Amino acid sequence: MYSKEEIKLLRKRFWDTFGKRCEIVPELRHRKKKWMLHRTRIPNVALKFEVGRTDAKVMIEISHRSENQRIFVFETLQKYRLLLEEGLENGLEWEFFYEREESGQEVCRIYASLPGADFHRQHTWPDIYNFFIENMLKLERNFLEIHDVLQEEIRSYDPF
């Protein structure tokens, strides 16, 4: 069992090592910013990495405070499901409602997961890193394919 301080240090080491691992990936080597993540240019829509004790995920997270806006973005993304899932071995999980543990905020998540991943087991980190890199590259590429259309649809959304 780890103390809070040990968990904090382990997380830091995990992400620092992941950053170094990304440096040797040819597709990422020449990018100034390695990943798109929060820079989607669509408000409250972000690409994210997540790792815990039971799995690892790469995801699109929709975090609008307005439930109507969140639902609209989620349903708009669903229209492009085939494009978003292209090349992802097991497709994506579409989670309409997820409550963040730390804040209680309601979000929508669209993700690929690696079951059985546990960041406490350092010998599995290479598998987690490979999963992250392979699947986030595909998710980013697919997201960028629909980005302009998605941005236009969201911009023209009028809830009234």
C-alpha cells in the first residue's frame, strides 16, 4: 500500500517516463506539442489520457456545464462514430454519463480502454505507454478528420 506522497511521486514518475517514451516515437518526435489534448479549439471538448488501478484509457471528454450542450456535442460526435472508431481495434466505448470522482462534475466520455492496466505495477508501464501512443495517435487523427465539420455544427447550435 502506498502513502499519498508515494502515489504522488509514482504518478509523476509515470508521466515523466511517458513523456520520455513519446520522444522516441517517430510520429511525435518533431511535434512541438506532443498531443492535442485540451487544444481542440472546441470549447469543453478535450482528448485525455487516464490510468488507474484497473485500466488505462484514451478518450474524448465533453465537459460542458450545460447538459443540453453536452448532449448536443455527444450526439453530434455519434453521427461520426464510424470515422472516430476507424483503426481502433475494439472501437470506442460511448459513455453518455460519467461523474468525475474528484469534482462530481458530469461529463460524457468516448474512449478506448486497456483493461487490467495498473499504474502501480511498474513492469506494465511499457504496455500502457504503447497502448496510449498507438490509440491516441489514431483517436487524434480521426478527430481531426471531422474537426471542421464538428466545429461548424457546434458553432451553429442554438438551444432556443
